[in-house]
Amino acid sequence: MAEQPPAPQPSRASDARAFLLESLTTWQFALALILIFGAVLRFHGLGWDQPDGAETPLQMHPDERFLSFVANDTEWPDSIGEYFDTAKSPLNPYNAPSVNAYVYGTFPMFLVKGVDTAYREMPGWGRDALSVFGISAPGGETKYDTNVVWGRRVTAFTDTMTILLVFLLGRTLFGRQPGIVAAFLYAAAVLPTQLAHFWTMDPYVTFFAVATLLVAAHTVTAATLRRQAWLAVLLGVLIGLGLASKVTAWPLAVVPMLAFPARVALRDFPGLGLRWRGEGLDRTGYWLNDLSFLAVSLGIGAIVFRIAQPYAFIGPDFWNFALNPEWKTDLFREIDFQNGNVDFPPFVQFANRTPLLWPMQNLVLWGAGPALAIAGFGSMTVAAFLMFKRRELSYLLPLALAVSILGFQGPRFVAWMRYFVPMYPVLCLFAAWAMTNVMVAVRNREGWFAQERQSLTLRG
């Protein structure tokens, strides 16, 4: 018998081409492209109000201008004790001579002020190193000018990280492909991209909302008590920081308050037929453990809020949780504004608007666009139906967050579009879920038709 010639071995060049082709078709590569795409949209044009030749923006956004005044007129305290001493802390906006009210969250302001301070105190070689990557800012002592530069950059970075969280949430609840599609939809969404160009608090609330959903979803399916404990701690941190970004972010607390009962129902009541991603939950633990972890989350959330929004409390001791009368006055005055009980010129535009319907109209036509909004709300409606029909609880947490935000903000007299932006990741998530399911159905139908045609050909 003649010997067979050896099979040709692939060359290194062909191996490299195969590796490159495989890399370019992976989900990691697709996610990286989406993150780059979203970052370009968010970082491009951050100096939108900066004239040619000027070193800093004109600060035409009133909220940014106010935050810059506050950041300029406050200073870092000399000690932790002074930080919590509301009456004496130089970081307290109420102690600044030019500030007579402050209704914003302090965590984003402290974060941006910290980044600006770090850059300001950085040695020259450090600034030179950052300039290689195109990162620079005016120097000097005029914090009013530089804080807004860093504020917009930090906001853009935060919203870019929200894109990553949307993918992780989509992968956790529905699978990798819906996660990829949801990340792309959010990266291209109109209002989140616009808000990423401003130093305002809403993009931070959106970030913490998605992060809370992600951690809460993992809490439902945590396999061990140790993992559940760490997730409970992380949930508390996220809720506290979300509230310290904007006090109206309280719907974030609804998520863990539903996640823990969902875990109990899935594990301890199999007779209900509840499912999580189509399956039951076989986990160890008892309802008392779950209740304890819920208490841990809410307790840590309160402590983190005490740290990140210290001047909502009287102090001077950390454990003094009595509310600051100035902060309470601002809060109740803002509630009156939001409900239309006080005549305030910027809010005249909301007169004679239909509650709930008018902000929904803005969301559909301008904030998300008709295609994404209709797909998102339509898919949410289908998911709500399936949640009850199939007893599928993986839809519960994002639906609850969206309904809480819409139910809280929608009926109010003042309904800025940005108040609803934490709903946008949920819209993108359910729109992606529907799109991928439709694609799978079409692919299966095409496969069925191909098999039928082949069968008819063979019979013929």
C-alpha cells in the first residue's frame, strides 16, 4: 500500500488570520466597539459652550453654573470630625456666603471637586503625562472655571460605564445577545448622550439604578450565604450613593425590597410555580437570613447616605441622624415647586400640561425616539403579561424600577425630561430582549422552511 502524503500544516500566517477573524467576531470585541462608540458620543463636544480661543466653557447651563459657584465657595475640611460638623464644615454649601439653598446631591459634587483638586495639586510631570492622552485643564486658583470641565468629563465617563452595566444586566437577566443589543441601544440613546455633556446629577442616578438592578438580580440567585452577604453590603452602598446623588432616587430602594422576597418565594414556595429565567431556584438558606440581609442593605444604605450627604443632618457627631432644618426646608420647598404649589418663573412652561401623558409624549418623541420608545414600552407590556402568565420573575426588578420612576415623576406638575432618564436603560433592555427573540423566531422559521423544502425535494 502506498504511503499517504502528510497533511499540509497550516502556516503561522494562516493561524494569525484565523485568530484575528475569531477575535473580531467575539462578543467581547462587539462590546468593546460599543463602549468606544458610546464614549465617543459622550466625550465629543464637552466644550459645547466654549468659544474659540477661550480656556473654559461659558457655563450656559444654570445647574452647572450654580454647582460651580458652590464648588468655588467651599473648601475641604481639615479633619473627619469637621467634615461631619454641619455648623462648622467649610465643605457645607449652607456655610458658603453666596449659597442660600442647596437641593442637589453632594456626592457628585464632592467627586468632581476631588478630581479637580487632585489635578490641581498634581506635579507638573503628572499633568504632562495626562496631556499625552489629551487630558488637560486650565490651572490656577479659579475653581469656578475648572470644576465644570472636570464635572462634564466625570459625568461622561460615568454614563459610559452605564453602558457596560446595561450589558451586564442584560446578560444576567436575558442572556449575552440581548445584553449586547441593549448596550448598543443605550450607547446610541438620545437623552442619555445629551445629559452626559452636562455636570448634572441625573446620569449618576442612572448609573446607580442599573448597578442596583444588576446586584439585586445576583442577590436573587446567590448560591451561598457568604455571597449573599457581600451582595447585600454592595446593594446598600449603591442605594446610599444613589440617594446622595439625588434624593428623589428613592425608587432604587424598591429593587432590593422586591429582590429578597422574590428569592424567598422562588426557594420556599415551589408550589407557586415561580421561575427565574425559566427555571426554579434550588438554594440553601431561610427566610430569616433573607430578611436579615435586606435589613443590612437598608442599614448600610442609610450609613452611606450619612457619609456622602453629610449636611442633610445636624451633626456634629456621625451618629446624629437628626435632619438639618435648612436641608428639610429646601426639600419641602422643592416638593412645593414640583407639585406646582408655588409660582416660580422657570416652571411656568408646565402650566396646562396633562400629567403623565405630556412627559410620556416628550420621552417618545424626543428623549428616546419613537422606535426605541415604542419597542421598549411594548416589550415591557409583553414582559409584564408573561410575568403573570408564566410566573417568570426575571422581569420583575427592571419593571418595578421603571414603574416606580414613572409613577413618582409622571403625575407631578414639574416633569423635566431628565427626571425620567433612569428608565432608559430598562427601555433599552426590554427592546433588546424583544428584538433578539424576534430574530431567533425568524431564524427558526427559516430553518423550518429550509427543512420542508429539502424534504419535498427528496420526496419528489
